[in-house]
Amino acid sequence: MKKVVLTILLLLVAVAGGFGTMTFREQYSGQIQRYQGQVDAAQADLDAAVADSQGIVPSDTAEAEARRIEQEQLLLEQAQGEADSLTAEGRDLDIAISAALEELAAAQTGEEYDYYKAAYDSYAEGRAQVERYLEDN
Amino acid sequence: MNAIWKTIDILLVLLAAAALLLCGFYYFQVASFEPDAYLSRASELTAQAENVRAETRRRQQEQLQQEDVLALELSKLGDNGAALQQQINDLRAENQEKQDYLAQLQQDTQDARNMRQVAMDEREAFANAIRRLEDKINAGETDVKICYWTFDDGPSYNTEEVIDAAREMGIFVSFFTAREANQNAPNDDPEAEKQVLRKMVMNGDSVCNHTWSHQYGVYGNVYGMGLDSFREMVKKQGDWIYECTGIQPDIFRFPGGSGWAFSFINREETEKILDELGYKWIDWTCDLIDNAIANPSADAAYSTAMYQIPQLKIAMILSHDWNYNSVQAFKRAVPELQARGYIFLPLFTQSWTFGNTQILFP
């Protein structure tokens, strides 16, 4: 009889132990993972900041002077390039203006052009006259 | 049997022990779990990241300052730099001027190719400006007065003299032309008449329709032969004006005036025809009374003009340039009327006078 009771008690202890173990796991493992996630994110942030800082070199007077001279030279070369480019652009514009003048001269010839141009000038003159009266009075 | 029970007991004891050990393991794990430690570690790492970033910014700033120093203006790089800078500035300014000039040339070319449309747009703007001035006069907001001097039945031998005189005096007039009017001298030569009509347009004067034949008598083909004949006489003259000038006329005056016309032809039907052909019709307010029967002297015509016109702020006078006395009166009266505040303008359909013109004189 004693053995039966003892056996049942031991069985109950084993079952209770197993149940308690499962409960603990469920309750706390999630929390631990969340906190660990925060730590991991902070670590990743730190890694990114370190990566961003790469390539930023501390100032150095000698190096700066060398770069200044190099920059001056580069600037002069760029400026000369710009001047050459503008000169070439000016030449192209001269050519375009010559062509445009020829086109204009061609468009401004002929009886019909003279006729309507004269009419236009007359209307414009008349309108200017009327608008002076509209403004003055 | 006893051996079996013993085995079961041993197994149960082992099972219970294992369960208790596991319980203990998790208990201690939970007991030692400290969320603050995780949070503290995360904060520490975040602070480190912020420090690294601050340092990065500081170095970047330092580098930028160095670059600012290096980014010198050309003008500070000695004479060569200054000269180069000046050269660039001059070239930029020159090229900008050239570009502006080129754009202007291109616009002028475009306008030249579309000169007819450009002229018609300006004509429209002129007409609208005149209408605004008329409205201002009618509202009593200005002392300026307008005279529309109209010449009927031309072109005649005197028409070019009228056009030239108007040009010389800086004024505009309107011509109600009739190809086959009796006193219409240049109609012997269509090309000569065409050039006169074009001269009217070139001087900004209005070229209006006064029918082809001007036969306005009882048996004439304008009123005496039915509305189809009337329509033909109007359309034929309009087509002729368009052929000569390139501008479709849109103002019509009845030979003899509307009162005379409507005593022969039905007003409503006549107006419908004119509307279909694209015309507005108009009479006059003042009359030089220079017809062939009255045939006044130049002095008398001048006196008539100087009596009638100053009585109206917006006057429209009827005259005929085939009568040379009228031309002389016109040339004499215009400067005096100008001195009295009149300006002489061409008639356009935008004018207030349409629908507001009644024959007041005689």
C-alpha cells in the first residue's frame, strides 16, 4: 500500500515538474528574445556609424597645402577650359546670327510682306495714339 | 512481482528527480533574468553609435572647412586668375547678348513669315483700343472726341490724294468703295484700282463695301431688282475687295442710306442677307451734302463740316472724294477739328457706332 501511495506521489511530482517547466519556458523566453533584439539593433546601429565614419581623415596642414596647390591648378585649368568653351560658343552664335540674318532678309522681302508690314505699322501707330489718349485722360 | 515494482519505483524516482532538476534549472534562470542588463547594454551601444556619429560630423566639418579654404576665387589666384575671370565674365556677357539678338532675329523672321496674321492681330488690337476710347468718351471720362470721316463711292481720281493727306495729317479715314460707281475713275483699270485699295489698307484706313454697282435707283440692280440682285451686288464687291486687299470686308453702307434702301427692300430679309455675308451696316450722323446735285463749293463743304461735327463727341461724316471740293474741305477742316480735340480714326465693327448711329444732319 505504501508503495502505491509513494508511486502516485512521485508520479504527481514528475507531472507537476514537467508542467512547471513548460510554463516557465513560454513565459520568459519571449521576453529574453525581445530584450536581446534591442541589444542587437543597437549593435547594428553602432556598426553603421562606424562604417559611415570611414574615409573621414583628420586634417593635416601639409596635406591641406598640397591639396590647395593642386586645387588652384585645377581651378585655373577648369577656368581656361570654360573660357575656351565660351569662345567656341560665341563663334557658333556668330554663325547662327549670320544665318538668321539671311533668313530674316529673305522673309522680309516680297510685295506681300511689304504690304502687310505697312498695314501693321499703320495699325500699331494708330493703336499707340489711341492708347495715349486712354492713359492720359 | 517485487522486481517489477522495484523497477517501477526506481524509474519513477528518476523521473521525479529529473522533473525537479529541470524545475530548478528554469527557476534559477528566471531568477537570474535581469531585463535592465539588456536595456543597459542596448543604451551603451546606442551611446557609442552616437559618439561615433558626432566624431564623424566633426571630421566632416573640418574637411569642409579645409575645402572652403581651397575653393579660392579665380580672381585671388594672381594676375592670371584675375584676367581669366574677367575674360570669362566678358565672354558670358557677350554670348548672352548674342543669344538675345539671335532670339530676336528668329522671332522677327517668324513674324515676317506670318506678317499677314501679325498685321491682322494688330488691327484687332487697334479696333479694341478704339472701342475702349469710345466707351470712355460716352462715360464722360475724357475730353477727347472722335470723328470717323467716311468717303463713299470711290476709288476716284482723288482718292490717293485723300489717302496721302490723311497720312500726312496723322489721321485715319474709311472708304465705302463701289467698283462701278459712276464717278469711279480708276475702275477703267482694275490693276490701278487694286493698288488704290491696297494703299488704303497700307495706311491703316478701313476699306468697306458700298455694293458693286451702286445703282440705287428705282430700277437699279441694288434695290430695284429684288433681294437676290442685292445680295449679288454686295457679295461681288466684297469678293473684289478681298481679291485686291486680302482682307474680307465686314462693314457695309447702303447706297443712298438705309432709309432709302428699306423703302425698296424688306429690312429684316436684307439684314439677314448682310448677316449671312458677314457684314454689319452703318449710316452716318453728319453729311457734307456734297452730292452731284448740291455740289457745294469747298468753302461751303468746309463750313458744313465745321458746323455739324463739333456738335457730337463721336461723329461720323459722309462725304465723297470724287467731289474735289470735298477733298479740299476735308484737308482744311481736319487740322481745325484736331485743335478742338478730335481724333480721326478708321471704322471697325467693334465700334460703338454700330446700332447707335442716326442721320442727324441735314
